[in-house]
Amino acid sequence: MKDIVFLVLTQIVITSSAAIKTDVVNIPNGPIHGSQESVSNLATSPYLEGRDLTYRRFLGIPFADPPVGTLRFKPPQQLSATWNETREATTYPAICVQHQWPQLPQFETSEDCLYLSIWAPGDGSSTEPKAVMVWIYGGGYYGGSINLYDPTMLTIIGDVIVVNVAYRVNIFGFLSTGDDLVPGNMGLLDQQLGIRWVKDNIALFGGDPERITIFGESAGASSVTQHVIAPSNKGLFQRAISQSGTIFTPFAFQEKDMVPFIRETGTAVGCDNPNIKDLIECLIGVEATKLLNVALTPYPAPDNFFKWVPVVDGKFIVRDPYDLIGKTRGPIPKMLGDIDLMLGTNSDEGFLFVSIFVPFERAYVHGKPIPWENMTYTIPVMKDAIEGIAATYSDATSKDIIFKTLIYAYFGIEDWTNLTKEKITEIGMHFITDTWFTVPAYQFVKMHAAQGKHSYIYNLNYRKAGSFLPTWVKGTDHDEDLDYIIPRIDTFLAKPEAEQLLSYNMITYWTNFAKTGNPNDPVASPALPVKWPIFTADKEQYLELSDNITPIDTFIRSDSVKFYTEYLPVITGASKCAVRKFNRKENKRKMTIK
């Protein structure tokens, strides 16, 4: 957790640079004033030799009407405001209403939060349109903001335009009544409107509207794949990069009915209306912070952390993701076939969730923090997690046998107390890495590759210098990829040589993909170390990202992937068959007795 906090802290400090002139762009709503800056301290890096160290930055551009008052819980509305006076775009905007991690600097929050920020390479004099990358931040749909990420290095090394798009989170972004009253997915629709704004306006900033790549991490990565399967996005973007999350990740969708959550929240704020329409109208009038505090506690247990998340609404997300597996025809598979895809995982990213969910689950019952090493609390949390995954791969007739199968597959024994606390937590880390990230990545890329488009898969497996993680965590935790893809300038220059090189290579692969749909093209200087192989239905290859970047011929943790995609379905089917046979025998026995 300390490592993650340090990473985010390094992201939110503004890049060391010097403003050299102002920059004004006339968008349809009126003129905006950004800044043009130079990062001369980059000249000391061998990876920046010969590059233009100038860039332009526009912060806090509104792209929608503020979702306040009667627009709370509504889809975003296209920005209607216009202005004649030049609008300042040189300071970070307020972030969407959320609980902020106490370890991090605090930002102003507001429901008026639908803004985007743009970083563009050079001084604007180039006539060659630049490829565009639209960043969707993570945060479990619980929090997150555009202010946490400074893509200056990505912009300058990759020679691309980067746009950070804000969206509503938690109850404000994802409340759903399950019908037309509040279908839900407001946060995803915020993202969509932001992408549409980029499509319509990015040429004014030197961008190419026909080369737009959406990319995101964690919940942002799940959002990316949700956009890929949303028919209403057709033509908005050409490529997608998903870093640690897909539509098959457990937190990507809420399968439970939210109405009980809504009623519980309403009761806590004095909205006891039995009629759901009246209840929603009452909630619209509740002060935002008060509503947030009862809808989502500051340090929620796992079940509550992912309470307010996307839903299959039949409008934006028209099909249950699992219904798409194996489908090769129809509008959604066809849309998949129009998109180039890069997708990947971090080798040990389950550790973050083991280390934070144990304290969140139990700590505040006793009024003090509980470390993850306390097995009194770790074992129940792991048991809950395994039961949740068992439910995903089974029904009422087979849940128990799937649960026991998972226990034996990972732990080998049912008496967990015979294992050391480190071993239990390490196994838990692998379990979450497999079920939340690796297997969902495989399911999505297989579905995409079946359409014949380019699919590129990676696994980041590198323990960085000075890591705070336990020594048995050999590779990369959740979120740590951000320190290589969107590094702050000072921290990049302070990295050991091996980490600077890894960051340069990753940025180059990513931005090449944004330019051409192929991470190997155009040829880079310095040259990339290896060619990234294409993942196909016949060759499930990926790129291992480390201090020795290597193409691998078999999929990431292939034994675990086969266990979930081949063996568990057989066990589930056999279990159902056995139950059916047992029921038939019981029925015959009862008939004989009669």
C-alpha cells in the first residue's frame, strides 16, 4: 500500500517545467487559454535526445453541462454554455464527489466536475496531425480523478496528444433502479461524451480524429472494454488499451439489484418514500457530501467497495458480457472486429487487494488498523473472495463443489492454519491475480482475436528498486504499471537505468500502437529490444515486460487459465449432471414408495 501511495503522490505533483508563452484555441463554445511549456531538464536523458521538449497544456475544459440539481443521476448533457471572453485553462478543476484517500493531498470536490485536460506535443506549429490517446482513470468506480495523472513524459517521448477525461463515480455515477427511471452507467456515459468531444474538437489542438485510442487502468481498463462492446460508440475510436481489467473482471458489473441499496441510503438521509420515483426525487435534493457519506463509507469492505458500479442496462451495455463468449456474429462481435486491441496484466497485482481489503473488512469494527498479516482477519476475507468466484463459475447445485475445488487447487488442504501467514497471503495474491485479471484478460482477448483484428497481450513482471512490498512479491503489483506509462519527470530521471529503459520501451510500444495499431511500428530511436508478437486464435503469444523483455509462446499463467476456462466448466457440468441424476433417482424412489 505504501508503494501505491508513493506512486500516486509522485503523479499529482505538477511537472517541473517553465511556461514560455500562452496559447489560445477557439473551440465551438468560445476561446480557451492554455499554456505552452518546456521541460529542459529532460535534455539529460538519452531517451529524449533530438526530441522537441516543448508541449502545450490545457486544463479543466468543460465538455458537459454540470450534472447538478435535476441532472443528478441523469446522463450527461452536451455543454450548452458559450463565452466570448477567453476562458482560463491553466489550473486543475474540482474532482467528482468522492471519499479521498487520507494518505494523499486533498482536492476540492464538486458535482460540477465534467472536465477534460489536454497535453499536446510541440508548440502547435506542426501541420501533421498527431495520434490521440484518451485516458480513463481507475479507482474501482469508487473514486479517482484526472488531476492524479501528468502525461507530460508520455506526450513528449511518444509524440502523441493525451486527453484525461473526468467522469462521475460511486452513487453519483452508477446508481441504477434497473429500469428507465435511472438506467445507470452515468459515469460510462460521461466518458463517452468526453470521447465524443475529443472526436469533434481534437483537430483544433493538432490531433487526428481518425486515430483515437482509449486507454485506462483497473476500473478505467474495465471501462475501456465496456466502451469496446457498446454499439453506440461505433466510429468514436479506432484502438483500445486495457491495463489490468476487462468486462469479465468481477468489479466490472453489479449483478445485484441496487434498489435495496437505494432504499437503505434513502432511509439514512430521511428519504423513506415507498414509491421509487419519489425516493429518487428526494435523493436528488440531498446535499452531495451527506449523500456520499451514507451511500458509501470511507473505508468500505469489499462488498461495499464495489456497490455502485456499471450495470447491464440494455441501452449502453446491451448484453451480459458472458453471453458474448463464443459469439462471432452480431453487432457487438462486428464492433470488436473494428478495433485494434492491446491488453495486459501485472504479475502480482492481487497483492494490493489482499493488503487493503483485510484492513477495510475488519479494522473499523475495532477502531484501529489491522495489518494484512493478521490471519484472524485474512482467512475470512479470502474465504469470502473464493466463495464469490465460486458463485461466478457455478449455480446453486454446484457452488459447494466448485468452492472446494478452488480451495484444493490453491491451498491443497482445507486446514489453512498449517500454512504460514506469508504463504496464505501469497496464495491469496495469486488467486486474485488469476480471477480478477489474468483469466478475464484471456477471455476478452480470445473474443477479440476471433474477429481477426490485431490483438497484443503483455504481462508486466518487474520488482522495482526500493519497493516497499514484501520480498516474496517478486514482480509488479496493481497500479505499478502507471509508474512506467505515466511517470512524473523527476521520478523518471531518478530511476535506475534499467527502469528508465523499461519505461521508455513501454511508452514507445504504447504510443506506436496508438499511431498505427502495431506496437512495433514506426521504428523507434533508440530501437525497441524485441518485436511484440500478435496474439491469435492459434498462437496465444504475449510480451513479458521486465528488465529483459521477452516474447512468450504460451499465455500468461497458462495452467491457471486452463483451470478456469477448461476444467472448471467440466466440473460444473459434471456436478449439474450428477444432481440431475440424483434427483431423478429420488423421484423414482418416492414414486415406488407411494
